[in-house]
Amino acid sequence: MTVNTVDTKPCEYCSGVGYFQLLLGGSETCSSCEGTGQQMKDEN
Ligand SMILES: [Zn+2]
């Protein structure tokens, strides 16, 4: 079966997880993808 994939790619900043793992513990939401883990189709 073919999955109808959206034209998005994993965020290169957070590797598609949507957040950064902090060394001191916890996590911070990726400001690039705003936690979605996917790069915006924004060509900006
Ligand atoms: Zn991201």
C-alpha cells in the first residue's frame, strides 16, 4: 500500500523529533519546526 506522504522533510535541526535534548536534563522545543519535527515548506 502506498502512503500518501506529505511533501515535508524531517527537521534538520532536531532530526525530526521536534525538540532538543538538553545536556542538563529536560528538553527544549525546536524553534525551527516549532515542535512538529518537520520542516516547513517555507522557502524562506
Ligand atoms: Zn525541529
